[in-house]
Amino acid sequence: MWKTCVSPFVKLEPSMLMDHLGLFISHYDQMQSTVASNVARLKTGLEFIDQTAQILKTEQSQAELLLPEMLEKTELRRQMSGSWERQKLATDKVTRGLELATTLVVTQRERLATVTQEYHDLIKDSRDAFNKIKLTLPVFHEACEDEEAGEENDDNDEKKMQEGDVQNEEEVAHTVDNVDDIDAEMVARRRLRKQIREFASLGRIPSSIYQLSECLGVILGIEPVEGRDEMDPDEIIMNYWENVAIQVKTAAFWRTLMTFDVRDVTEKMLSVLLPICRSPDFDKGLFASVHEVAGVLCEWVQNCTKFARDFVLALPKQAQLEREKELLKQAEVQVVKSKVEIYSQTTTAQQAGALRELSEQERQRADEKLHDTTSLLQLTSAAWKVLSSTREKWQQQYDAYAEFAQHWQGDLLLATAVIAYASCLNYSVHLQLHQLWTEAVAPHSLIPSSLRRPLHEIFRIRESELAKMTLNGVPSNDESTLESAVIALSCYRLPLLIDPYGVGSDWLKKHLGTGKLSVASGNSSTTDAGVWKEVETSIKRQTPLIIMDICRDRLQGLHSFLEAKRRAIFDAINHDISANRNGSGYRCWCYPPEDPMEELNPVDTAVFEFVSDACRVFFVYTDSNSTPEWMSKYLSQLTVIQFELTAPFVETQALQKLLESQGRLREVTEIRALQQEMVVCDEQIYGLEEELLEFFSTEQAEVVYSDNSKALRIVANRSAVNTLESTKAEATAKIRTHSDGLVSYVAVARRCLDAVWAWREFNFLDQGEFAFTDKMLPISWVWQLLVRAGETSNKNDTNLEEVTAYFTSYLQQCVIMNLHDEDCLLFRFLLAFRIWQRLDLRLILSY
């Protein structure tokens, strides 16, 4: 099989098999991981999108169900509101009746108050300011009769029982504490029992301590609790500050504030203690600025409400008071009746209000459910809008990966075989060998794809990377050059590019030029030592090196270096060393070229060691467009790569030269800038796609759409992609506009291609007799003739037939000057035939 496809001097050697297996193994794990990971991630991404569609459908159905329920609850709430309003009007009516009765009571009270005032005027200054505020409540009834101290002792006893043995140091410390407690009247009764336990542990009460806890439980009746208010959610209050903070930590609440009396106050506890002790804000230093036991309980509720309002204005007036009281009682009976009536009506109104509140709560719950569903529906809908277009693209990628997953091992085997065995052969031979190798491996388990995959697909080179390669000089739609470029980047052995036309070397310089690239000459005028110095410097600095115009003598001088990588593989196998080529690589060694001026003992020659992956040296051979026979001995040491002269390359170069000569480089520069912008967009899109796939791999759809930030992250990601796609589309449109303006120049470039191909065919037909003619018309001359034609003619795209005529004329002049008449005739025939053949094909395609 091999001999039928390749040159007889291109032979297979065992080291090539080693290189093949090494390449296959080095790419195997990464390829396996990449394929499996991408299949899994794309599958997860598609499932996430499908779940999004399902959630969207579910939420739409849920919204359709909730809307009627919401309307029903709203109608019920409207009805309850109407009932409540009616009851409220009835309550207002009864309230007005109560107000009239109350007004009568107030009038009677005023009369009673007049008499009472006379009575109280007789009580000397309200019983000497309530016996000088009960002589300030014997130091808060001896700081609650040391009950807390007793409790503390009990706690200490219990703690002692629990802890058992106590160290002597602790006993001493406790003794010292007891001495300190005794001092200074037990430190002012432990600072009045820590200010009566920080006034029964306030914790943000005021409004002034609920009006000093509704005047100490309306003077020590205490009780209430109930609740609400907080600025009147339908009032109801009372509270009395949780039973006056559990009776201000008692000692029978300072022995009922040192045995209170004042004939137990009343008169409806002085109508709730003379509207809270005649306000303004109840004072005593505004309750000693809220604490200091609230201004000693606001100076004992303002001297027990001015000695129970001067003890009902003195007893001599009591008879008159009794008569007035009787009248007052009668008025109050009416008030009570009104209150009973209002209570009944209020209860009815409250029930109506409760039903209204209940219906409102139900409506709000239904509204919240509908709002949640609507919110989720909006998020899911927004996500679906941006994901629906993504699904088709991901499905195509998933199908491609799923199909590739079944054949990647066979494809990788054949791809690495091309690099190891056939890199020196042209693209058409690669295709033939692929067919032969596919048939050879068919009986085995590694089955490649039915159609040959390009190497860049197998090695998973992204579209943006391919675009960069095109920008750097690999012609678009040039499969041969692209495959050779991929081989140059993927091979293990040192690459040697057979590239007399500069197809590969120009691209390689731009591709590697982003780093610290070095370019050296390896022609016959250089020395082995000079070339070796460049190689040594490149390896030590770990920078790429291109050695141009390498010749047979320089390769011979570097023979030890050329064998280093092959030798490293054998060393690794012989010593059972495993190395990952994607890591540090293999340990290589070689002898530097010998200096003919020095006499050295081979034993004393220094060995140069390096790591295989640190060596990035590229050789470029430019003396021929095919592999010379003398190079056959290097085929197992180097990866010899043949860069062919292809039609896309000739057309691209011809168009570039023509546009330069016609002064149209501005359009070319703009097109290149737009292409670079598209590459940047592609890279950003790839990053966003990877980010979203990773996000979908780690998140569940239900969780994502319940979290606004996560759902919006999807929308933001897709929006960014759409923006980049729009930028790409704009760039593509601009490129198309510029290209349309330059399309007329393509005809001239194709005439140049006709000339080059006619010359190749002429050399093929006459190579025996006129072998020298291949050098007589190198391709650089063709560019010179084309530039000369472009500069001679008018510089506008309406006169390109003139450029074509000039170019053809200059070409014929060159041929006439260098060939015999019969050879000139043959070349002119071949050129005319190529032109006719291309025009005829274009006419056929136009039909």
C-alpha cells in the first residue's frame, strides 16, 4: 500500500512508529476528556433549555388558573368592604348617641368637679406633696428587701452544690466580694438593685413607657395586657407594659409604694389619672430622661395624682358631693346603656371588619401567588427568548460531538499517522493514504469517521484560532496549507518546512511573532557553530527559532541535535520512563557541532541537555518544492512538511500585490482590521458560551428561576453574545461592501494564477530537457510583472482589462526572452488553454 502512494526513498522506520504512538498517547487523554466533557456539558445545556421551556409552559398554565381565583377573591373583598362600611356607619350613629350621653356626664362632672375642687382646696397642698413622696420610698423598700441578694445567695449555694470542690483561690475571691458588697450600705443596695434591674429591662419601650405603664396599672390595680395599636392598626390597646414589668421586680412593689391609701383614689381612678397626670408629656425630668427608675416612677405618679385630687375636695363638701354624684350616676347609667349599645354595635362592626380583613388577606395571598407566578413567568419567558436561538446551535454542536465521540479514537490514530509518516507528502497523497489506512483499520475496534475529518477538527482547533491563522497568512479555503500548518504545530520531532514559495514560513513568522521569535539563516554561507549558537540560545531562553534556507551541510553539522528527540523517546522506553508531552516533556541530550579549528577528545566533549518541550526550532528549506533524496535519512529524525503552491495562495498573493500597485491598500487594511475585530468577537463569544455551559452544569433550572440574579445572569450572557453577534454581522457587512468594491480585481489575480499554473504544466511536460526553467521564472518574478502591470496602467477599477493586457504582455516578453520559439508556442498554448478552461467552467456554472 505504502509503495504505491509515495516516493521510493520515503521509507518507514521503527522510530516513526514510536513517534506515532507517542503522539497518539499524548493527545489521547486530553481528547477523551474534551470530547466526554463537551458531550456532557452540551447535553446538560440542552436539558436546561428544555426544562426552561417546560417551566415556561407550567407557569403559563398556573397563571391561567390563578387569575380567575384572584378575581373571585377581589369580588369577595369588595362585598366584605361594603358590609363593613355599613356597620361602621351604624357604629358612628351609636357613637354620637354615646357622645351626647357622655357630654351630659361631662357637664355633671364639671358641676361635681366644682364642688370637689372646693373640697380639695381644703387638703393642704395635696397632703404635703403626698407626704413628701412617701419620704422617697425608703430607698426603694430597702432595694426590694434584698430579694435579689437572697436569690443570688441561693444561686451561689446551688452552684456550689453543683460544682463540688472549689479551689481556695476562688473562696478567697468570693470572701473579698462579700466584704465589698457590705461596704457602702451594700454599695447603695447594689446601686438600688442595679437600678431595679435596669428598670425591669427596658429594651426600647417608650411612648413614654406606655404612659408610665398607664399610670402604674391605674394606680396599682395593674392587670391589662391585650395589644395592637403601634400607630393604630385598628387600635385595641391597654397593655400596661406587661403587668408593669412584672411589678417592678416587687418587694410587694415597694410595699405598695410604701402603703399608698389616699382612700384608694378612684373617681374612676381620677378619670384615668387626670388624663395621664395632666401631661405635657408627664414630666419629672421627662421621666428622668427615660429611666433613673423613670423619674422615681414619675415622682410617684405626680404625688399620687396630687393626693387623689386633694382627696375629693374635702369632706365638708361631701354631702353636696353625694348629691352631685347621684346625678352623675344617673347620667353615667345612660352612658352605660349607650356603651352597651355601642359595644354590641362595635362587636358587630369588628366582626364585619374581621371578615373584611380575612377576605383582604385571602386576596393578598392570591395576589402574591399570582405575582410570584407572573414574576417567574416573566423571568422564564425572558430566558427562553434568548435561549431558544441558542438551542439550535448547541443541538448541532451536540450532534457533531456525539458523532465524533464514536470515531475520535480512529480519527486521532489516522491524524497522528499523517504527522508521523506522511508529513513530507502532498495533500492529495494524504487523502489516498487516509483511504488505505481506513480500510486497514476497519476490521479493528478503532473505526474512524466515514468522511475524512481535517486535522484541525481532530485536534479541536477553534474557529477563532483558524481565523487567526488566516489573518497570519494561511489562505482561506486552502486545505493543503492549513493541514501542513497544523502538522507544524502538532508534531513532536523538529519540523522542517519545504517551502520555496514562502507559504508556510511567512505564516509561521506571524504566528510565532507574538512572542520573542528569533530568525536565523542556515544557508551554505553560515557555519555549524553559528547555527548551533542560535539553537542553544533559543533553547535556553525557551523562545521559538526559525532557521531559514537550511542547507544539507548545516543539517549534517547538527546531526546530533536532530537525533535528540528521537533518542529521548528510546531512552524513555529503555529506562521505563513515562513523561507527559503536555507537561515538561522528555529529557533530551546532544553533542554540539565540532569546531574544525579545535582538536577535542570525544570523551571530553560537553553534552548539552534540554527538555523536549523547551525546544521550539523550525527549519525552512527553500531550494526545492519537493523532498530531495538526500533528505531521506532525516525523515525519521525530523518532521518534514511539504508546503505546496496552491491556487488560493497564488490568488491571495496576486490580489495583494495588485491592490498595492493600484493604491487600494486602505480597503485591505480596513478588511484586516474588521477581520481582527471578528476574531476578538469570536473569542469573547466562545468564552461566554463556555461560561454559560459551565453555569448550566452546576445549577438546576428550578433554583435558577427562583433567584432573580441567576436568571438575569443568563439573560445578560445571551445579550452579550447577541451584541457580539451583531458586531460580527456589522463587520461582515462592511467586509462584504469592501470586497464587492474589490471584486473586479479578482479577474486579474486569476489571470496571474493561469500564468503560474501554465508554467508549472510547461515544466512538467518539458522537465527532462528544460529542468533549468523552474529557476528561470521563480514566483517572485510573477509578482514583479504583476506589480509592473498595475503601476503602468490607470489606477482605477474600471480599467482592469488594461492591467490584464499589460500583465499578459510582460509575461510573454519574459517567456520569449528565455525560451526557444517552439517552447514559447507551447507555453502560450498552455496559458490560452488554462484561460479557456476557466472561462468555460464559469459559463457552465452560470447556467
